[in-house]
Amino acid sequence: MAKVTIDGIEIEVEDGTTILQAARKIGGKVVPPAMCYYGPLKGSGGKCRVCLVKVTQGSTRDPRPMPKLVASCITQVQDGMVVENTTNEEVLNARKGIVEMLLINHPLDCPVCDQAGECSLQDLSYEHGVSAQRYEEERRSFNKVDLGPYIQLHMTRCILCYRCVYTADQITEKRVHGVLGRGDAAEIGTYIENVIDNDFSGNVIDVCPVGALTDKTWRFKNRVWFTKPLDAHRDCPTCSGKVTLWTRGEEVLRVTARKDQYNEVEEFICNTCRFDKKEVSDWNIEGPRHIDRGSVISANHYELPVVNVPIVPNLPTSTKKNLPQE
């Protein structure tokens, strides 16, 4: 076990734990943001540099500070380590610079982007961004690539976090897409223009922190804050069948995997559950999905218990009130 202090809060964690994982055990504002790290995916992290922190004391044995800021998602803790995140001005200034770099080529199309309201880059730019941009050159542009019937790729929004690549590598067979090219020419693409049609391919949409990979069946249908998220499940032979339904009235607009407080998928789901089961009758409704009150999605939503009452036509109102509840 190792004792580490993050922003003045001490916690004891197992050896091999990263600084980011230790911070998440503390919770709150101590937790550094992360755009590329994804807990369920092995090997993720170290790409976006958003989670940089300052190690002011390396360990009890070697109390010297680390000379440079380190990525908290891939740096393991040591006993006696002291870390500064929100309390260090150097860290905050570096984070502002990284956000500015991420926004250099990112288009300002939040009003039409399907990811608006649940975009990690929106949250990050709100907390650490600047109002003016110093970049004057032309933004990157890419030719459109068809990834299949379900997934829409907007390469201009991509921040090259590699999450979709790790997802395809680890939960699907015969990955057909990856990062092609180098430097400014690097982009997500498929080999010899193949389409992504694996039964679990839709999960690359859930792991994308921005609107680079979106659901074609949900595209331009609604804004996420106008929908009501419900936890639901079904007996599925391929996956767990535990999902979140995004509904408006009696219509299921989209289906996603359930995510935790860090916007990471709890259990990956199959394409049948995601794209084919768009009727309320296909699902067993568990109740409203808890949404953090700080999220715009929670606006005007109330977590009341959901009761399924059988609808019997042509009965007086007084008779309907006396029907048994399921």
C-alpha cells in the first residue's frame, strides 16, 4: 500500500494505482479531467495531456519534485508522494494551453452537434478555456468517409484520443479502423474503405468524448436535454442488455450503454440493443436514470418512481384508478 497526498488530501491506495485513479477515490474537484483515459480500456491514456499534474514530492525515499508536469493517468503513485492539481497555478495554465490546442482545429458547430450537452470538450473548455484564440491559419479539413449504416464520422471534431481504436481492439473482432497518417495528416479511417459492421461496433460512439463519432439513427432528431433518460434492460443473448433509453414521450430516440460519473461505460452493449430495439415495449423499464444536477441534461427532470399501469381502453376514469399496479 502507498500513501499519496493530492491537493492536501491524503489517501492510501494499492501499489500500481495511478495518480488519476487515486484522485477518483477521493472524488470532487481533486480529480483531474481526462479526455483519452478510459477505465474499462486497457492501455488507454497518455494521449491528450489534459490530466497533467505537478508532483512536488516524489516519495518518502526520494522527496525531490519531478522536474516536469506528468500525466496523472499513466503515472503510478509512490509512498509519500505529494501531488498538486487544482492548487497549482502551473498546472492550470498548462491545462488552458492544452484546451486551446485541442480547439485549434475543432469546429465551432456545437449548435448542430449531436454531442452537445454531454460533450467532455465542452465541459473542459468552459472550465479551462479562453475567450479568444490566437490561431490564424486555416483549420484542418478532411474528405468524408462512410463508416457504415450506423456510425457517422466527423473527422474535423476528432481529438485523436484513440478510445475508439482501443474499444475496437479489445471488444470486437477484426478491427477495420485506426489512426492513419502522421502529424497534421493523422485521422481516423478504415483500411481500404471498409465499413464498421461488427456486432459491438456501436460502442465506439459511447466512448468518443466529442462529437467525432455519432449515431446515425439519432442524428439531428433532438437535443439531449429535451429527452428523458430511463434505465432499462432486456434478455439479450449477446450482451448484458442493461441500457439507458433516451425518450421523449412514448418514443425511444436512442439507446446507449449506461455510464458512471466519469462518463465511462459500465457494460458494453451489442448493436441489436442499441440500434434495433427502439420501442418501449422491447424493454423492461427500471426507472429514471440519475443525472448529476450540474449537467444540462438534468434540466426539468424529476426522478419519480416509474409504475407500469396497464392501459385498458373504453373504461371510466374511476375504474382505471382502481387497476392493480405492476
